[in-house]
Amino acid sequence: MLHSTRAITCLAASLFLTSVTARAGDFETTFRKEVSAFLNGLDESQSKACLYPVTDKNRWQMQFTGGKRPGILISKLSETQRAQLDKTLRLVLSAEGLKLAEAVAKQDTPDGIGKYWITCYGDPRKKENFAFRIAEHHLTVVHLEVAEGETKEFGPILLGSDPALVWQEDEKRMIEAWKKIADKKLLIKGKRGVSSAPMNETDGVAFTSINAAGQQALKEVWNHRLRIFTQPIQDRINRLHKARGGWEKSRVAFYNQEPEKLCIDGGRWDFKCGLPGMVWDLENSRGHIHLSLWVK
């Protein structure tokens, strides 16, 4: 999942950041076990560079741009260490998501994901809260467990593409949803819907006021967005969505221009669907793609 400069596709900033508590469900137990195994395989200098206090301020840093991060580089890991890292990744990313990450990463450098930085905030081997991150450019995924067996926060998940090639299926689905909604009351002309920013409570219209075909199309876009994750992660995001009010409390808006064209073809439009404490969006009005999803 990767950074690029100009003619390279980018999708990366944090492959994932997952935090769990000492007492939680099956997924959390397994994830803790695999992260612990990864840490046990590091040498002393690697361990010192990788481990940070769970309260470290960098734990919540959101950075779209590429560059050096805290931690250790994947390219510096041994074959055994990378194999263990791969087991950990597969708990969070689906087969499709991992394939996408690896393919995009290789567009930036032959070593692909090797340019990413690994950081662990807190030590899972001590049964304390911890957060595990793989970071570089244009993707941040955060999963936070704050109560026994219950996820309270998730995100921000930041995705990107420059040039705008990676997320065309998401764009196409959103354009199709616009056609089915067929209601220009959702469009706020001349204003950008900046990705990851909270949605203004007065923007757009209530999701429940959209026609049935439009509602179904937007739900399909949502499901498609979650495809990069394994089912346990998808389930957690959907539970949080419902807990915040679900579709019944959501508002929907398109920004800038009517969504009629892909970004690569000159489309300059944005989308947001928000509810109190949550937003998911798609931004292409900058001339490349930004997407986000977060729950607080």
C-alpha cells in the first residue's frame, strides 16, 4: 500500500493500527498473540526502536504524506520476521485487501511494502492496552478497543490514490448512486467536502429522505468500502455504525460538482455520509483520490 510522488499510485500512511484491551474477544486474543510473536522475534535494537509507550503522542498522528515514521522498516526484517508480520496482517486485511496493498506498494518501489514503518504502542506481552501500526503514505486504519469485548472507536481510515487509478470502482459506484438518487438537493455547489473532516450537521439531506434505489446504492458503496478488511473487522465497523445511529441518523451530501465523471477524466466532486461521531467520504476534487472512515 503505498506512497508515490507523481506518476505513481499511492495508498498508504498506516497499513493498520489496531488497539486492544487485555481482556477482549477471540479476534483481540488472537491478534495480541500474533503481535506478541512478532515482537518476540525482534532483536534488542529492533525491539527498542519498535516499542513506544501506549500514551505516546505519535499513536494518534494522522499524516497523508509519505516519509519517515517512528519504528522499524519492514525492509530491514529477516525472512522469519516478515513471515510473522504477514500472519498478523492477514488477521486485519482480507485476501483482496492484502493483494491490493502489495500491488500498489510495488508501483512505488520494487520492494513495495518494505518501505513501511512498524511501530507498537504498548506491549501486548504485558497484557496491557496496545496499538500496532504499519505506516507510510495515504492510508491510515485505526481500530481501538476500550472496553471488554466491545469496540468503542475505529479510525481514522485514510485511503488515497495519485494518479486517481486505484479507487475507480468506488468512484463508479458513487456515480451510479448519484444517478439513482436523482435529487440535486444533495449537491452543495462550489464547496469541497474535505476528506476526514467532520460533516457539517446542516449539509445535505437525511439518508432516510432519499429514494429506496438511492439508499440501496449507497449501502452497496459502503459494503464495497469495507471489502479490504477481514470479516471480524467489518463486523466491528458495522456495529459501531449502528451504535452511532446507523442509516436512520445519517446525512448525505455531494460537493462541488455533480458526480458524473471519474477523477482521472476530470471529475471534481466530493461525497460525505455522516452521523454524530462518525463519517465516511470520498474526495476527488483535488485531482486525486482521498477517502476516509472514522468513528469516535
